[in-house]
Amino acid sequence: MPAIFKWLDRQIPKIAIAPSFAAALLFVYGFIAWTGYISLTTSRMFPRYDFEGLHQYERLFTNPRWMVALENLAVFGGLFILFCLLVGIVLAILLDQHIRAEGAIRTIILYPMALSFIVTGTAWKWILNPGLGIERVVQSWGFENFAFDWLVNPETAIYTVVIAGVWQSSGFVMALFLAGIRGFDQEIVKAAYMDGASLTRIYLSIILPSLRAVFLSAIVVLAHLAIKSFDLVIALTGGGPGYATDLPATFMYTMAFQRSELGNAAASAVIMLMTVMAIIVPYLYSELRKKGHG
Amino acid sequence: MSYRKILSTAVAAGALLLAAQAHAEPQVEVLHWWTSGGEAKAVKALKEEFEANGGTWVDSPIAGGGGDAAMTALRARAMAGNPPTAAQVKGPSIQEWAEEGLLGDLTGVAKAEDWAKVLPPLLQDVMKYKGRYVAVPVNIHRVDWIWANPAVLAKVGVTAVPKTWAEFNRVADKLKAAGITPLAHGGQPWQDATVFEVALLGVGGADFYQKTMVDLDDAALRSATMVKVFDQMRKLRGYVDPNFPGRDWNLATAMVMNGEAAFQIMGDWAKGEFLAAGKVPGKDFLCAPAPGGSYLLNTDSFIMFDVKGKDALAGQRLMAKLILAPKFQETFNLYKGSIPARLGMDMSKFDVCAQRSSSDLVATIKAGTLRPSMAHKMAVPDRVVGAITDVVTAHFNSDLSSRAAATRLADSVAAAK
């Protein structure tokens, strides 16, 4: 009897974790594999299990709309990550100056994060609409020639998605960096002061370079936000004008749920997964390797 | 597969039990996305009619995404082997559902109710799969309407809606010179596609429409006529106001209503907006068929699934019969703003626009110029509609040349076919 209990004692963690492990195996990895397989078939309205090779990928990469979506992802993803980091870091440094009412200001900056992207998108749609928002207000102040029509211009509409995204997510980056800066050893800062380093110099050359881990987490979180971006685009531009602000996620939705092109949608999903992997895998690899050494 | 088998066995067993009882009680579960305003009222009328005839109606409304959410739910249920009795599906999608072997057979009701006589031939083809009826049409919407504000037109001395695109362009130029937005339009892909098919009909005529939007003939899609169609689209692009991207269609209708714009090209659901605002057709607003002398038809319909059990089958038969009965056709379509799918009805209770739609329908059937709407998924499968819409909206929102647009259109259609 005691032997069984002992055995059970050792096995209980494994038994407890088994159901969720099995569920993850089936519902995450199982369906990834299923999607991969569907992307190699002629599936349209219903899944069809006839192997067709890479035809769906060929169709995908000759579709001008998909190329626009990829281009937009590069523009949006790049600018979104860059500006979120810039704004977040600057805000974190400013807040680090032990100002009054820091708690209140921090909350205010972090609050957009509490909104869903749908709300953010809808609010910015009105703010950026030339007939309702900024353009109209400034014109009504007497600047008749003021123009800010990014939202309705196919060439610039993607930048409005960046604006709304940065507004929403930079508070989160600020929180990450503020925590990192606060965790920094004050002795070193004091020592640098003694050596006559300026405040700018301390931040740029000492504190920020030591926050490599924070940078990595921020970039990984922002990158996957960018790649799976869907609701923000739907609420802000609806993918328009035309399909000028289409992203891979909205493309996939359109194909799968509006056009009965399951195979093509699956192919685009696989490409999205590979894009995410291209970012996450090197990150995980470097993290895991470090742990192995430590 | 196994699920479906188990379920169907269970249902069949249930049917056997029920068969012991003397007669079936008609029962339907109807999946639809008519959840707002006049549509909700219209579907409620059907429910009441059904219940008044001794049936049990289980309502499964699924709102959102213009039917996308409903389609996704329907697909999931069909794959799990648990489809509803009837579902709102239209156009060539009916054929796709039938090809999966999921649909039942309404031929009995069709014969008894003489659908061959009362339905337009074009509609009969859409509702039939391999000669048997699998769906029942509820209404007919006309897509190729031009809505106009006569007070605005009067400002430039125009009294009637233009009859050709050349005339339309002349009037629009005059309006523009007078500082009035000629065309109220919402820059959403389906609205761009709606305007496109109407322009195509006017520029190319009914035969060209058949070749390009129904038969998807490659040579016709690349032809000089198609280039002219895109030229007209470019013209129309010049007639909309700068804030058009993303605008909903009913806001565009409001622009015509309020005199901010002169015309809107939209199906007859736009009429509901005018009527709801208390406007009188012929006086406060004008409705006129767009150039082309044809008729672009859009129809809502219900597909009937292959269900087991006396009750469900009786429910399907009763529902199909009631939907095309004259009384219901009148009530429903008065609510919905469309016209009856049944021919030869008394139209005296309908407004002048609906009466015009009805008489034009009969005339175009006779002339052989009645055509299914591409933009509203009546002519070709959804994936082809999507491919065409992509090109149309890309052209409308960029400075792509008409020649290049025609080439891209033909290439995209070939890739989607």
C-alpha cells in the first residue's frame, strides 16, 4: 500500500497536468497540423481531404490583395513596434523622475490598454474622419487649408492604424520599462553621478542597455499583437479604402468566412504562423539556452 | 461521420416512435440573420403565419457580419450532422450546399403549388439542384436603381433621372459645378461592387452582363467594353465626396434625403430608409431604373435540409407552401421593401417604386434581359464575387488604369474559378 501512495505522490503532478496537456496537444497543435493539411487541399466551403500540393500557396502569392496585406504587415508591424518602444521608453523615463502624482499619471497612460481594440478603432475612426474629427475642428478654427485626410487616403490609411495601435499599446510598454528601470541598482546610478555623467548619458549608456530582457519581452509581445491584429483594422478602416489596409488576419477571415475559400485561408494562416515562428523561435532558443547555462 | 451516423440513427429511431402516432405536427427550426427593423418584422410575420397553421416554429436568429456569422454557425452545425430544418441561404451557394448532399427535396410541394407557373424562370433555376427543388425564394429585390432628390436636381434645371450614363455624366458635371455632390456613395467593397455591376449593365448591356458576370467569359472580361466600364467607374469616382470611404449605405441614402447629394445607386432596400423618414416616392424622392433596360435581381431564400422525421418533413412542406402563398408574399414584402417572388400578384398595396419593379420584372422576363446580381451573390460563387470585388474596389480607390483593371479582373476571375 505505502508503495502505491509513494508512487502516486510522485505521479500526481503529471496526472494533474495531463488533461490540459492533452487538450493543448489536440486543440493547439492538432489543429495547427489540420490547418496545415487543409492548406494543401482544394477545400472550399467544407473541408475536403484531397491532396493538391502547393496550389493554394501559388494562388495566395499571385493574389495582389495578399501582397498588399503582407506589405501592410511589414509597414504596420515595423512602425507599431518602433513607436510603441519609443513612446513607452520616453514616458517611462519621464515618470522615473519622481514627479508628483506619478500614480495617477501612470494610471492615465496605462488606461487605453483597458479598452478593447474595437473601442479604440471606433473612437479613432471618428477622430481621424476628415468630416468629423481633427481636420474639421482645425478648419473651424480658421485654418481653412488644413488637411488631415490620412484615413480616407489609400496611400496613408495604414498609418492611421499605427497611430491608434501606438496610442493603445505604448502605455503597456511604459509599464514594462518603468518596472525595469525601477529594478535597476541605484548604487550604480549614484556612482555614475559621482563620475559626472549627465542624466541623458546615464539612461542611454547605462540603464537602457542593461534592460535587454525587457526589450525582448516588449518586442515579442508587440510583434505578436501586430501579426494577429484584426479587430483594430476592422473597427478603424474596415480594411479600406478598398483593401488598402488589409492585414493577413483580415485577409484570412475574409477568405474563410466570407468567400468559402477554406484552403486558401488555411494557406494564409500557415504563412502567418511561420511569420510568428520566425520571431518567437529565435527568442525562445536564446532564452532556453541561457537557462541551460545558468 | 460517425457523429452524423449516430445522430441520424437517433433521429430515425425517434421518427419511428412518432410514426406510431396518427399524424405529424409540423415543426421547423429556422436559422436566419434577419434581426433588424423591417426584416425582423417580416420574419415574425412568417412565424405567426406558420403557428396559425398549427406548426411549431423554433427561431434561430444569428446576427452579425451581414450573414457571415450565421453562415459559420450553419457550416459548423451541418458538419456536426445537426443542421436546422431550414436556413437562409441564397444564390449559387444553394448549389454548393446541395452538392454536399445535405439538402432535402421540395418537388412535391412545388408540383402541388405549381411553382413552375408562379416563379420567374431565372429563380426556378437558382432554387433547383439537378431538377429538384431544394430551396424556396421569399422575395425579389431589384439592385439597379438610381435614387434621386428632385429638389436638388431642380437646382440645375433637371426634372428626371438620366436614362443613359452619358446623360448621367452631363447632369453630374453640372451638379458638381454648382457645388453639389452628385453621387452619394459609401466606400465599402460591396457598395463599390454594386455600383460596378450597375455601371456595367448600362455601358455593356444585358448580353455583355451575361457574358462577364454570369458566364465569366475570359475574352469579354478583357474586352474594350470592359475598359469602358472601368472608365465610367473612374468618372463616378469623381462624383463622390471626399469622405466616402467606409460610409454605410444608409448614411449615403440620408445624404440624398437631406439634399447633400443628388443620386445614390443602390438596391431597393434604400427605399425603406426614405419611407421610414416619412418621404413620399415620386415627390420627395425619385426611383428610376439605372440605364441598361435590364433588371438585376437579388433574392432571399431558404434552403431545406435533408431531415428525418415526419414532423420536420411536414414542417418543411408547410413552410415552403406558406412562403409562396399570395397572402404571406404580400405581408412579408410590404415589411421588407422588396416585391413578391410570386408572379401575377395584386400590387395595389405596394408603393410606386415596387409597382415599377414588378412591371419591369415581367417585361424583362419577356424580353429575356432579366439578370442575377453579381454583387449580391446571385450569379457566381462567393469566391468569384470576392475576386471581382477586390479588383473593382482596388480600381475605385487608386489610380489604376482601366486597361490594367480589366486585365487584372480577368486574371483574378480565372484564379478564383
